[in-house]
Amino acid sequence: MSTEKLQLYKCSVCGNLVQVILPGAGELVCCGEPMKLLEIQHDTSEIGEKHAPKTDFRENKKFVQVISHPMQSEHYIQFIEVYTKDKNELHLKYFKPNDVPEFDISYLKDDIEAIEHCNIHGLWGEDNND
């Protein structure tokens, strides 16, 4: 097994979430168990619509946001991550319940991708079929 840059792995025992900074060979293990690779979900169903990060332009600024997702203590967006498509630059913003899940990315180039992590439904990517 080998890892790839920016992959996210989750421990099914304690919930630790680990991101690969430099790829390598071997298995990522936590709590004595192999960690699970999180796959980025892309879905056009109602659940996908509530999770897919969207780019929005307003007041001469550019934002990535998750529009209709709850932000309650039991169900919320934990972070939005934006990276260049070549994965050489990464920008991350964490959220807590009651925050507005948006990220000002006006300073970034257009060649980017965005993902978000929901504490219940996992990892979601932009719907690039818009």
C-alpha cells in the first residue's frame, strides 16, 4: 500500500483524521487498526446538494461555501479545504457549530478544487457538472 499527497485517513476507533503531507509506502495505523481512506463523494442527490462546496462571487470577492447544511452541535461542517489542482498549495478553514461555513478565497488563482468534511456524512467535493 502507498499513500498519495493530501489523502485523508480516519481511525474507525477514536475518530482521528490524518492528512498525508508527503506520500510513502506502508499502512497508516491508529488504535491498533488500519486507518480508512476517505473517498471524496460527489453526488447530485439532495444529500449531495447539502454537502457539495460551491464557489460564489459577491462584492468583488470569491468564496467557497456550503449553502444549506446544518451547523448544529450534533451535525456540522468541520472544515473546508481548498487546494490547487496540482496539490502544491493548500488552504484550510475549520468551523464549529453555529459558524457560517464559508471561506474567502479571493486571493487564490482559479485552478483550485474544494472539499469539505461533515462530522456525520464524511468528505464531499465540488459538483463539477454545474
